[in-house]
Amino acid sequence: MTTTNRWLIAIAGIFMQVALGAVYAWSVFRIPLTKAHGWTISQVTLVFQVTIFIVGFAAFAGGLWMRRSGPRPVAFTAAILYGSGTMLAGLVSGLTALYLTYGVIAGTGLGFGYIIPIATLVKWFPDKRGLITGLAVAGFGSGALVTAPVANSLISSVGVGETFVILGAGYLVIVLICASMMRNPPAGYAPAGYQGSAAAAAAKAKRDFSFQQALSTWQWYALWLTLFLNTTAGIAIISQASPMAQEISGVSAKTAAGLVGLISIANGSGRFLWAWLSDAIGRRAVFLTMFLLQAVLFYLLAGAHDFGVLSILACGILLCYGGGFGTMPAFVADYFGPAQIAPIYGAMVTAWGFAAAFGPTLVASIREATGRYEGSLRWLAVAMLCSAVLPLVVRAPKAVEG
């Protein structure tokens, strides 16, 4: 493969992630679904939480399957499940059926698809790990920016059910086309001028852990916890952005809705920017900086009564949220090698699923107990400060002996 061809694969991976990242536009469907079926906001919101929870475990299963069969069969299956699950969601009338179609079926397709560009592109770009994984997951983070206005327009013209059907068909076609581009590089592949010596190649081989070897190290669990804590903080803001802004800064619901779009931009931008920076200063330094920065941002957010200030602080937190997803795949490849990154990182994505269940619940529970969001935000500030210990202590595991 030529350098040009590896960039074509990268572009296909980014477009695949944009289609998959449409899940972040779920809030667009909340009110239309409640009006169409009489469901509560919490019942509709639970669909999103179920979907993200399923994504984590499906990414793990997809990573194991990808190790045996390569990326294409998994990617084609992802397209079928994600597209058909979304289309079926538009045809059902019961809440349980919605959980099954969008939450389980589409969520499984999302998980299968999410791991593919990350695990594939890390192998094609050993010279630009942070940059390329950042670009791939930036596509996922920006999916809502593309989908939300399209979905809004469709809902207004054809209704919420037909919108699911149309979008699902679009997802199916886009992911299938991108899936056809996914392939692993030839054995021993390296870009021109990168690690060309035999000694360097031998050293690289010793750093390729098997799935079982990676999970036998304490470092894997330290990185899992790092991703879980960073994701918990950011997804807590995503889940509460509008009501939090209304309560703390006193703005209207319409004004607060604008914050949702702003933090989506920050989420996508952070995935690229922090990952790119990690190539220069290291993954540990990036996570240390993000945790310390979030400790300050959450503390200030608790007292931010001006909507403009609140928006800036929230966007800073979402930059770090996206940064965790952008940087962690390269972190894992650095520590355990790229050969088995599909199952190794796929298993780590379960941290996202648990954070999706834990973060919003934590904030909502503290909010109900105290009557205000400030208490939740201060607890998160303390949690982020304590989390900074992890990147300080984690070190690369010893190389695998051949």
C-alpha cells in the first residue's frame, strides 16, 4: 500500500465514524418521541443510556471478532445492524421495542463499527498514532453536528418515525461503502523511513502483547479507570447541559439549548487537538493536564452565573471529554503494541458504557439530594483532582519476551 492509499483508508474511517456518531444527536428525538407516544423524557433518555452501554460491550466483542477475521466482516455487520436497528426504531410503537431496536440492535452495530477505524488506522499510522486516532474519533464526536439539523428538518416534514427510517437507510449505505475500504496493512508494514532497522523491528515485536497478556497487567486496568473517570465527568455534563444552564445561569430553555451545540463542537475538537498534542508531549502528560484542568473548570462552573462564562467552562470540560477518546487508543497502542489493539482497546471501551450509566445517575442523585447542581459539580472537581494520580503513577509494562 502506498502512503496515498493509507490516507484513503483514513478518510473512509473518518466518514464511518461521522455516521456512527449520529447517536450523539439523540436529544433531537426526545421531545418528538414524547409527543408522538406519550412517553416521559426519562423513558426516552434511557434509550440513549442503553445504547451507549451496549456500545461498550459490542466494541469488545467486535474487537475479538476482528482479531480472527479482519476488519471487513465486522464492519459490514456493523452497517447492517446499525442501519436496520435505526430503521426498525421508526416502525415500532412500544417503548420496549424501541429499547430493543435502537438500544440493542443499533447499539451493537455502533459498537462493532466504532472499534474498526481505530484499530485499523493505528496499524497503518505507527508514525502518527495520536493524530490519526484523534481524527477518527473526532469524526464520531462531530456526528451530531451533521445529523441534528438534518433530523430536525426531517421530523418537521415527515414525522419522527419516518425520520428514523430515512436516517437508518443513510447510515446503512454510508457505513457499507466505508466498510469496503477497511483492511489491515501487510505484515511488517511501516511507512517509508519509519523504524527501518532490524533492531527497531525486533524491539517493536516485543511490545506486541496478546489480549490475555495485556489483561494480566495492572496497567490495563489503570488505563481503563483513567478512561472511565474522564468519560464519567464529561458525560455528566452532556446529560445535564440544558437544565444545568437554566438553573445556574437563569437562561431560558431556548437559550440553554444552544449550549448543546457548543459542547458538541468542543467534544469533536478535543478528540483531535489533545490526541495531536499527545504525539508531542506524551499521553501521560495529556491526561494529567486534562484531569487538573477539569478540576479547576468544574469548581469554577459551580459558581458561574453568567451564561457566557458557563458556556466557556462547559466547552473546556467537553474538550477534555473528547480528548480522552482521542488519546486513549494511541496510549493503549504505545503500551501494548498495535497487533492486538482491536480486542485490547475494545475491552477498554466498556469503560464508556459504565460511565454512561454512572455519570448521569451520579449528578442527578446529588442534584436531587441537595436541590442544586453546584454540589454535583464540586464533587466532580474533587474527583478530577484525585484522578490526576493515575497518569502520574502509570508506566509502560515490561516488554513481552519472545
